[in-house]
Amino acid sequence: MPLTAMYWSLMGMALFAGAALSLATGGRQDIGFDQILSALSAQLDEQSLSIIWDIRAPRTLIAALIGANLGLAGLLLQATTRNPLSSPSILGINQGAALGIAIGLVFPSLVIFNIDTMAVLGAAFAGGLTLTLAGGLKGTLSALRLILSGVAISAFAVALVRFTFTLDDELANSIIQWTAGDIVDVRWKQIPPLLAWCLAGGVMTFFMSHKLNLMALGEAASKGLGSDPRFTLLFGILLAAILTGVSVSVAGPVMFVGLIIPHLCRAGFGTDHRVLVPAVMLCGATLMLVADGVSKLINFPEETAVGVVSALIGAPYFLYLTITAKEID
């Protein structure tokens, strides 16, 4: 079996195992793998079926969609900025989306958009500001300034989100829980926008694959081969901001998925973005499914926020990348 085919097979098995783990874990210990199989043939009692189909199934699907969206967002950011440390969390996009939602919750009378749109606007604004400060709009994008700008924007957004805690005591607890990356209360109604943008984002990024491959050669080479690197940069960051915003609006700012997934996929599938686009979506979904299952087991019967689990996985890898990353300025 060719090596790439083996990687696809392993990823498919890992995705299936992650989905099974996510579905089979939860507060009810008596509903496990056997009951999941019985539910497929409707051989369970009504209450158990309701727990599986109304609570666990949408949570599993949402975890997969969020992982796919964030993995794709990370790939777009790393490809367009040509920076291996780029990700929604490092560039402040996650935190900008969180700030947009916090503002929408605390000042509903001042907001003319719904919460999902506020998350996207916050993400787009934070990403655009980071890009501007790093010199991206002038064509002088610096890898070091990009990371430093992202850290600064992240810190500012997090400070403002925490400030909103003091303005409304009733919302403070729910915002704190949400900012940890929590998908405990998700239901089927939250799936359509996530699914729509996951499919649309995957298709648009796939058709951008050639331009993303050219970006890896440098802006001058990309322009010489007929691609506008500035348009690719702006469109890529905007699409990454939208994917991040719709994900954050459901689960909160889940960290590091967009950072580590593209690196793992490049190690297994190479650097061709035509292959990387589906790979990062599947791998991101798998990571979030496993994180969701683990989040229910770490402190059973209490649940740990899935964002905490993903951060525990991603933070050490970020340190590794920081230490080993080559200077690209």
C-alpha cells in the first residue's frame, strides 16, 4: 500500500474511533458503545434514544465541524502569511471573535446584528488589524511583526472580554464558561451555519489551492506566475476569520487546533494544498472528536471544557514550533 494511502486509511480509522468515543461517553455510564449500536436499529428505550440523538449526536457533529473549520482556518493563515506559527489563536482572530460575542451579550441594545455575525465581525476586525500592524497591506509583511501584533491584539481583546465580566453579573458566569471552549449545551439548531461554512470554506479553499501553492514560493514569484499575492492574502485571512467566527460563536475560543493540524498534515501528506485541504479538515475533526471524548473522562462525572483539552494538547506543540521554527524574515 502506498504511504499516502496508508495515511488516509489511518485518518479514516482515527476519525471513526474519535466519533465513537465522543458518542459513547457522557454523564450516563449505562449508555456506551453497545447502546450506540442498538440505537442505530432503534432497539433502545425512548429516554436513552433521546440522550443519544438529541444530546450526544449534535455535540459529536459540532465538535467535528469546529475541528474541520479551525484546521482549515489555520491552513489558510499559514499559507497566505507564509508563517508556520500563524493560527486563529496566535493572530488574535479567536479572541476578536470572543470580544464580538461578549459585546453582543452585554450590550444587546447597541447591536444590530445577531451573535453569530458579531463573532465574524470581531474575528475579521482583529485579523485585519493584526495584518495591518504587521505590514501586510503595504506588501511588507514581517513574520516577527505578525506574531507580535497578534499577541498584542489577543491580549487587548482578552482584557476587554474580562472587563465585560464586571458589567453584568448575571452574564459573567456564562461568559466565563463559554470562553473556556464549552460545547456542553449545543443542539441541532446550531449545526446549519457551521455545516454551511465548513462546506463552503472547504470548496473555496480547494479552488484556491493553486494560489496557495504559489504563495509558498514567495510574493514575487507568485506575482510573476500570474497570481495576485495581496488578494490571496486578504481573501485567505477573511475566509479564515469567517470560519473562526462561526466556530467561536458556538463553542467559544478553542485554542491551538488551527496551529497544529496543518503541521501534522504536511508531515504526512506533503505540501500540495490540493491534498492538504481535505486532510486538515478530516484531521481537525478527528482531533476535536478525541478532545470531546477525553473532556468527559478527565474529571468524570464532571466535564472539562473541550477548549481546555485542546489547549493542553496544543500548547506544548506551540512551544516546540517556536523553538524549532526557522527565521523567515
